[in-house]
Amino acid sequence: MNNKPTARQLKKEQTKALLINTAFDIFSSQGFLNTRMSDIAKAAGVSHGTVFLHFNTQEEFIAEVVNHFCSKIALRTHELSESSSSLKELLIAHLDAITEYEAFYTRLVIESRMLSQEVRDTFIIVQSAISLHFSRVLEKNRKTSISPAVLFNMWIGLIHHYLLNGDVFAPEGSVIATYKSALTDAFVSLLA
Amino acid sequence: MNNKPTARQLKKEQTKALLINTAFDIFSSQGFLNTRMSDIAKAAGVSHGTVFLHFNTQEEFIAEVVNHFCSKIALRTHELSESSSSLKELLIAHLDAITEYEAFYTRLVIESRMLSQEVRDTFIIVQSAISLHFSRVLEKNRKTSISPAVLFNMWIGLIHHYLLNGDVFAPEGSVIATYKSALTDAFVSLLA
Amino acid sequence: MNNKPTARQLKKEQTKALLINTAFDIFSSQGFLNTRMSDIAKAAGVSHGTVFLHFNTQEEFIAEVVNHFCSKIALRTHELSESSSSLKELLIAHLDAITEYEAFYTRLVIESRMLSQEVRDTFIIVQSAISLHFSRVLEKNRKTSISPAVLFNMWIGLIHHYLLNGDVFAPEGSVIATYKSALTDAFVSLLA
Amino acid sequence: MNNKPTARQLKKEQTKALLINTAFDIFSSQGFLNTRMSDIAKAAGVSHGTVFLHFNTQEEFIAEVVNHFCSKIALRTHELSESSSSLKELLIAHLDAITEYEAFYTRLVIESRMLSQEVRDTFIIVQSAISLHFSRVLEKNRKTSISPAVLFNMWIGLIHHYLLNGDVFAPEGSVIATYKSALTDAFVSLLA
DNA sequence: AATGAATGAGCTTTCATTCAT
DNA sequence: CATGAATGAAAGCTCATTCAT
């Protein structure tokens, strides 16, 4: 009377999770707007209708997938950033967190402005995750003449610029991995 | 036998120019991918089919429009940058050039990665325009420890970040106008 | 060995009855074709699949619900009509019977032709119920020149016309209640 | 410069008319709600998309078709009714008008309550067409005790009842044709 | 007996592109 | 050269029905 429903719910949650994870892969590789609902269903090995059983609309589906993984990215960002005391350490932590989800994160950089407001808000939250730590380590820093906000946006802008143009900067392989030290070194030395 | 065709061609060129200019306005306000070919035809006062008389496909059309205005932006960037001797002057010149085409330029920042490779290449050329001057004024600068390329990308990334999130940074009005001094000051003081 | 199955069957019958009664309410308010099977399951507090355990198809389900309540309506019509000796009394009895199921009956008027043949046949049986009494009281009537069948259809047609256009004739409240005397009086005086 | 557009428009109007006429046939035989947009396109020999070129939505399409033919029916009703001086003549005229569009009219009787408000309103206008003449000839009539409105609704209700149940009353062939004299005679003699 | 997740056929609507005039 | 009607491939979403548990 109590574990049957649980088993069912479990199965349902598994399917939902499967869809979210499948979508993550597909969105990572072909983007959000170039992916049809049926693509994901097919890749997940479920029927087209099943996707709509778990998510009411395509927009809602994308929002849930983005929300799910942005939470993970934000969490991971925190984890990796926590122990960083220097700016350099923090920047590396930030890039390490992104690296774990690089393709997906890059897709968000590319498409977030074309998606729903909810997705954009969610993506901005990810940036807040690092923002807090940024402020923390920055306080110890001399160059107080420059607005921390602008400094933060400069870092974010820099990283997003590399990700957005990853195909140019690092035609194959990870842009972040390729430019990790160059970018962190440069940014740190600017503030030195 | 020689000026009749010319008259025709002239008319044709006029129509083409009309389409390009109309598209510029519409793309600036609604974006590339949210605009239907018929929207532009209607706004230009020509028939839907006429657009395809001048441009084979939607993709090609967008590419031509982007190419046309990116050339203008690049040119204008050169004009305004030429006389700049200091970094600050240059950055201001750059922003001034962008300001003249801000809505369109912003749309490129938002969507270029969703468009054809040709569009992306064209957009990158615009960035080269300022890049040259950047190198020039940077040579006089002390902070040689930092890669000029990274420095340049930092500036571009910063500006694009503000444009991309213009609706957040400056819900109404021009982001560039709003943050012009803050951004240029910050960037310059970093290199001081 | 004999009462266990009975208990089960009892439970099953209860569920079936619950579904039929729930469907009656929903069909009465939203109509047959605008109601999803899942709507009824949800309203009855049973699972979606349960409906199909008791009824093979949607069509069959509707047919059973209609059959069930049409039987009741026919029965009630008989009960109320039996004691009527005059035409006027009979018409009032008829309307009183309909009034008790007005919303549902109206839905049948509206949709019966869109439903299965079985539903239509069932609905016609309801009309037979009053038809018998109609003939009875009509025999005493003078205007024998007119076919009783046509006369009967005239009455049914009149009532159905008012029910069908109830939203126009009585935007709120019962059409039958509103027009009861007007319709019976008119019909009776025609035959006087 | 003036007749080319006209030729074009003519062709377009022809296609639209073709669609409306084709829809008339299909709606007449299989009803409104059982007909897919693509059915009509196919029957008209045009592409599926063409239907949407001429009508924005399915609902709008049905509304236009209904409007078109209801206008014709109303007009024809007027024409045939105008010269009628007696009630009998009028009723016959009314039935003659309906007969010309019987299948379509019957479909409206069956489905109008399931269609848009616009369709319903349009259908009611058709009934107004005969209503006017009804009042006219009724004035000469004695039985003033009965409300003309109820009398009119009785006639309409009677006819609609026969049409609605045409498959029962006249399994093959026209109900109206079959019952024309029976109905008109009965109705007239009631008022005698 | 009951459940409810999964299925998949079905249908509307959109829009870049074509082509006869 | 210009027109704009016609095309038809997509794609999202719905819901009756099935079936493993």
C-alpha cells in the first residue's frame, strides 16, 4: 500500500531524469532551439508523447533542464570556490566548475537571450554563485579604484567571449582548458 | 540598348538597397531569427517574392544585410579611432562607433552564433577593425606582461557582456551611453 | 469462496456507479465531447486506467452513462405522467421530469447527433416514454385532423428548441422553468 | 497596371471560392467537426497550406463558410417568402428555401451549438429571415391568443426536429420533401 | 481490481521558397 | 523586374487506449 506507489513514482522520476539527462546531452551538442522535442524522445528511447507527460510545453521543458543543470553548476562553483583565498585560486575554481559542464554552459552563453525569461534568470543565478566569492577575495585587493561590479563583469564577459567564440579560439577541445592559465594570469596580473 | 538595362539595374539596385535598409531596421528591433521574410517585404512595401529575387535564401539575405552594415560599422570605427592616441580615446571612439548602430550590433552579439558561419565571420571582422588600433595604442603601454590579445578580448567581452544583458543593465535607453565612462575608466585604470 | 468474489464485485460495481454518477455531473456541465476520460477519472478520484477497466471505450462509456440516466428520466416521466388526464397536465408532467435532469437532457439535445447510434437510440426511447401518454390524452381531443405523431413532434421540437437555445432564451437559470407556462399554455390553446 | 492585379485577385478569389464551395460539400456530408482542414484542401485539389493562406484558423474558416451559405439561405428564404400571402404559402416557401441547402442546414442544426458563437449567431440570423415574414402573415390570423414568438419557435422547432432526426424520419432522401405537406398542413390547421 | 506511466496516431498552424503571370 | 498565390515540410501538443505492476 505504500511501496507500490513509491515504485511507480520512482520509475516516473527515472524517466523524467532520463529525459532531462538526455536533453542535457543533446542541448549541449546541438543547442536548445535546434532541437525538436521528438529528437529528445527518440534519443531517450521513449515516445514523443512521453515528453509531454512530464513537461507541459517545450518552453517549460527547456526551463526545467536549464534549471536542473544550472543548480548543479552553481553548486559546483560554490564547492570549488569556497576554499579559494586568492583571486587566482578563485578564477581557476570558477573555470574548473564551468569546464565540467562546458558544452552546456556554452550553449547557454550562445542562446540564453533567445530563450524564455525564466531561463535567463536561471543563468544569471549561476553567475551570482561566483559573484559572491569574487567580492570576498576582492576585498583583500588593492585596486579599489575600480568598481567590483565592473571588474566582475569584465571577468564574466571575458570568459563568455571565449566560450562564445570557442570554435574560433579552440576549434577542437575545450576553450577553457586551452586558455585557462592565459586568462587567469592575465586577469590577476591586471589587478596586481 | 545600353541605358535601358542600366535603368532597370538601377531600379533593381534601389530595391535591393531598400530591402537591406528595411531589414536593418527590423532586425535591429526584433532580431534576425524572429523576423519573417514576409515581414521585411511588407515593411519595404514590396512583394514577398521580391525578396527572393534579390537574395536566394533567407540565410544569404541575412548575410548580406549583416555584411553591408558591418562594413559601415567597421569603417566608422576606423574613422573615429584613427585620431585616437591614448587608450582612453580609442575606447571612447570604439563605443561611439558602436553607439551609432547599437541596436543592430546588439542583435549580432545576441544571435551571431545562431546564424551562418558567414555572418559570424563578418561580425568578427568588425572586431578586427578596432583590434588594429588597439594594438597601436597599446604598444605605448607599460603592462606588457599581459597578452594584447587577451586584453583586447577582455575589452570586447566586457562590452558584449553589457550589450548582451542590456535589458538588465539599462532597461531603457542605451547601455553604452549609460556605462560609457564607467567602462572606459575602469579599463584604462586597470592598465595604468 | 462465494462471498469474496461478491465483495469484489460489489466494490467493482460501486466504482462503476461512481464513474457513471461523476460522468453525469461533468457531462451535464461541460458536455460529452468536451470532456476527457481523464477528467472524469480525476473527478471520481480514481485512476485514469480504471475507467477503461469498466468501459472498453469512450464511446461505450458515454453510451452507458446516457443509458443509465435516460432510463431514469424515462421512468420519472412515466411516474409523473401517469396520473395526468388532461393534455395540460401531461405537458407539465413532461417538463417536470425534464427539469429534474435539465442540464444533462440539454446536453443530449445538443450533442446526441454527434454521438454513437446507441446514444441516439437511447435518447429516442426517452421521448417514447412521453409519447405513449401523449397518445392517450390526445385521443380525447377533438382536433383529430392532425396527425398525433406530428403533434407530438411539434411538442418535442418546441421543447428541444428552447433547450438547445437555452443560453439565448434564459441566459441564466432554467429555460424550462422560465417558459413552462408559456409553452404549455400555447400548446394547449392550439389544440383547443 | 490595373488588370494584372485584377487577374491575380480574381484567381485568388476563385481559389477561396473553391475552398468555400468544397467545404460546403464536405461539411454537408460529414459535418464540421469531423472534417479536417486537410480533407478540404485535398478535396479542393490545393495544398494544405493554401487553406491557411485564405483563412487564418479553422474556426475562422468554418465561420466564413457558414456565413457565406447562411447569407444565401437567408436571401433565398426572403425571395421565396416575399410573395406569400397566406401562412401555408409561407411555410412552403420556407421549406423550399431550406430544401435547397438541406444537408448543410441540417449540419448546422446538428452542430451549431458545438461551434463558435459567431456561427451560432449567423445561424440565428437565418431564422430571423423567415421570422419577419412569419409575423407579417400571422397578423391576419385569428388565434391571437398565442404568442407569435412561441408560434414561430414551434414551427422552427418542428422543422429542426425533423431535420435533426432526418435519418430516422427519412432514412434516405430529403426529410423536408417527405414531410413537407404533412408539416405545413398540420401547422396551418392548428391555427385555423 | 486498480493504477498511472507510456504510447503514438492525429491535427492545426507556420513560413521559407517556388513559379506562373 | 515584380508579384503574391501556392506549396509542403516541419513541429508542437492532445488524448484515448494499453499494459506492466
